[in-house]
Amino acid sequence: MNDLSRRRFLQTAALTGAAAAMPAATEATAEAQATYARSTGHVPASSLPNPIVPNPPGQYSASPGFTVPRRTLGSTGLQVSILGMGGFHLGTASGQEEVNNMVAKALDHGINFFDNAWEYHEGMSEERAGIALKGKRDQAIVMTKVCTHGRDQKVAMRMLEESLTRLQTDHLDVWQVHEVIYYNDPELVYAEDGVLEALSKAKQQGKVRFVGFTGHKNPSIHLDMLNRGFPFDTVQMPINAFDPSYRSFEKQVLPVALAKGMGVLSMKSMGGSGEPIVHGALTPTEALSYAMSVPGVSTTIAGMDSMAILDQNLEILRDFKPLGEQQMTALREHGQQFHDGRYELFKSTVKYDGAVGREQHQYPSASELPA
């Protein structure tokens, strides 16, 4: 670990009650690397230092111990857990039984916000969530996203019906326009007979309670969406300790959304796939604590593809208290040295651009591009 990282660990060792129990700096880096490797399937959970071992499949039993705090989601009145379960990673979990156990344990601890999107793993993520939430739907706030990427409202309404079927529900709590990341996306979204007409129709029909949009590329695109006037209820954006120094959503978009009374959902606290964790730039505790402490953010959506990752996050939440301004400033200052997008590849590269959106914009898929 370099001297800068060592000083940072010493400065922020008391971030939260959970952080106070963090290993020494060199051990923290090793644990962070192992956590990332496990989350991407490169090493088994048992190889972690002091591993958190999940219950065997089918043997999860409720023992909450504590409840995750909740916040009001903007003007919607919905009470959402400060940590939400990301839908994409449900599609990379080992199987349906693992997802069932994760969702059950999350609900038992008060995590009630479940993210998803029509296109995640060609619908498998929604299907897994629907099965896991069967009989528990009234405990959950379910959000999914429509993936028209410029196509008309008929396509959007068809996707809505497919999402409702997969999720085994008759309504969504939140329905968002997915991945608004191209500079002409606001124009396409606001086009006549477009997706916004579907959002309005779905609300009128009672199939959707609240609507919003999401994106991760450039705050100027979010601002264009907000300035065109549609009354969105929610907005989703990346929030992390590196964001204030590079194309900042926290500085540019968050204040506008809050002034409009919108519910703010944050994502990519760990860079999308844990890049800053594996390189020792942040620990999971630092990354999540920062995102959950930004004023105005209602819930931080985190990808969890195993019970071990859920357990790690629950341990961070167990004694969580929002960070003070001095702690937040220390993390922001630490992030300034990485202001080139290396830990926010969703902004600086095409790595996180969805295949359906690239296809609709007539770009080659990210996998087809040279390495």
C-alpha cells in the first residue's frame, strides 16, 4: 500500500462503527481485493481473510438483529431503505435459490428497495426477482426500467407488460427510462408518441405509481432531461467519492433534482464492478458510507450477486451513521487524485453501455470494439 493510501486509512479509520473494526491497512487492501475477486467469480468466498460464510442454499433462517434505516423518496411519500438491491447482479448469482435466500434476508433486515430493468440478462433478472418476491410483494418497493432507447410508446407499453409478468406483480412502484446516456437521448425521450407518453399512460392506468429516468454518462444529459419539463418523480445517478472531481452528478444534477422535489436514487458507489476496491483506492465500507451519506440521496443501489456480498453490506450497515462533513471532505479530497475517470469507467469508457442502447443508436456493441 502506498503512503497516500496508508494516510487515508489512518484519517478515515473511524468512518462508522463497522469501519472501526476494519483490519490494518495492508489487510484491508487484501480483503478489498478478495471481496472484488469473489464478486466477479474469480475466487471462492472461503478464500477471503476472515470470510463471511453464507447459509447453505435452502437453509436461510431469519435472524434480523437490526433493521436498515429508511428515508422518504422525494415527494413520492415512499419510505425506502437507505440501501437497495441492484437487479443486474441478481442475474449473475449462482441460481434462483441463492436469489431467494438473498431477497428473504434483505427483507428481514428492512431492505425494501429492489432495482431492475427489462433488458438485464434478457429478462432473467426480473424473473428471478419476481420468483423471490412471490408472497412478499407487499413488503417491497419494486422498480424496473423501460428500455426503448428511442422507440415509440407501443414498444414501451409492451415492455411494461412483460416486466409485470416477469416480476409477478400487477403494478410497479417506480418505472424509469433506462440508460439515458447519449447526447441525443433527451430529444428521443421527449419525441412525440415516445416513451414519456407511455410513462404517463401507465400512471393513469394504475400500473405504475411513480416514474423517472436513469443514466451514468454525463451530468449535462441529465440536466437536459430535467430542463425540458416533464414531471419526473425520481432520478437515478452515479454517486461516489470520485464523482465530485470528474463530470460531477453530485455537484451539478443533485441540487436541481432536489429543488424539484424528486426522489434521488444513487448507484455505482463502488465504480460499477468494484474497480476502486480491487486497486485499494477505497474499501467497501468507505465507498458505501460515502454514497449513503450524501445529503438528498434516498437510497444507494448496490449490486449483490451472493449471500456473502449481502452479508458484507449488512455488516457495514449494522452501525452505520451518516458521515460528518470532515469525513466526507477527506474522501472527496482523496478522490481528487483520480479525476481522469479511471474509477468511473461508466463515464469515461463504453464498458457499461448496454448492448440494446448501442444497437438502437447504431453503434457496435462494447464487446465488438477492440480491447
